[in-house]
Amino acid sequence: MHSKESMFRVLTIAREYGSGGAAIGQRVAQSLGWRLLDDDLIKAAARRAKVDFRVARRYDECVDSWWHRINRGGSWSAAIMAGASPDDVQFFDSDALAAITQEVILQAASKGNCVIVGRGAQCVLRGWTRVLHVFVYGPWPERMARVQQRQGGECDAAKLLQSVDRARAASIRRYFGRDWKDPQLYHMMLNTQLGFENVASMITRAVRYMEPAAMSPWFQTTA
């Protein structure tokens, strides 16, 4: 690890499904000696919500259906009508997980020295100084092959890629009102066709040596 203090204190990595963004985040975290927040982010949110990790995982980077939201409202009203206190009526779903996850992201960023993968961190921390935002994408055939290998021969890789990317885009749109692939959200957008090691190296060098003051104007607007 380089002896000089890094110019940035937090890195966010948004990624297409199957692009290898999570693996790249892990490489960068190891190079910097920083904490990696990927699955650990959901585990922390699950602990706060007092739900099983597998339950929280089901709602990760998703948006609840309109039917679920209507039904949740009806269930809440029924519980109140039955005499329950509003503070005692709690439902865990995508909205609940997103809210708790944002709290965990803010807390982690305030401590610094962390790599945060996905979960809208690029929006939660938009405008923070010393936070570098990166989007990782990859060629469709390579992503297909990677997902096929990971999920097994019975998997419809194309359908899964489209489904997960659509869910991630919908999540960013619902909770932040932004386009997931809007280049204005990121300082760097990197293609993993360059190779995982090369992409990880470029990100690591940017974190260590690039001056935040040289970034886009919005980067300096808020604390």
C-alpha cells in the first residue's frame, strides 16, 4: 500500500450485472487496505432491521410491485383498525431495505476508507467531497459467459442479465429519481473488456493520486 494518504476516502462502484464490478471492487479494496461493503452492506442493514440476511437479500436492489405497495397500505390500515399503535406496525420490504441501506452507507462514508458496491451509493453520496464514483460495464458476450459459468448450464443468462439490470435501474429511478447509467453521476465509466486487473489498477491510481479539486464542479458543492 502506498504510504501517502489517498486523495479520496470513499469509492462507490455501480455495475452492470455480470460485468465483474464486485470482483473489481474487491481488488481495489485489497490494494488500498480499505473495507469492502457489498454483501456486508446488506448484512448490516438486516441486523438493523432485525431480519434474516436471506430475507434482506431478496429485496436487495429491487423495487416492490405496485400490488405489494397497495397491499402493504391495506395491511397497515387493518392493523391500526385492530388497535395496534402506528409505531408497532412495521413491514420489511424493498422500501424499508433501501432506507436502512442509505443510513448504513452514510455512516460508512463518514468513517471513510471504504469501497461501496452498488445500492445507489453514487446517489446517496452525490456531492460529497473525497468520494470517487465509478461505473463498471462490460461487453454483452463476456457478461453472458460469466453469468452462465456462475449460475450453471440451466440458467437463461440473457434473461437474467436483462432482469437484474432492469431491477437495478428501476431501484435508482424510484429511490433517487435518476438514470442509473447517467454519466453525470460518475467520474469514471470503465469497460471490463480492458481486463479486471487493468480496470482495478486504474481505479486504485485515481483514488490515490487524482485531486478531488480537479473533478467536475458539483463535486465541491456540499460537505
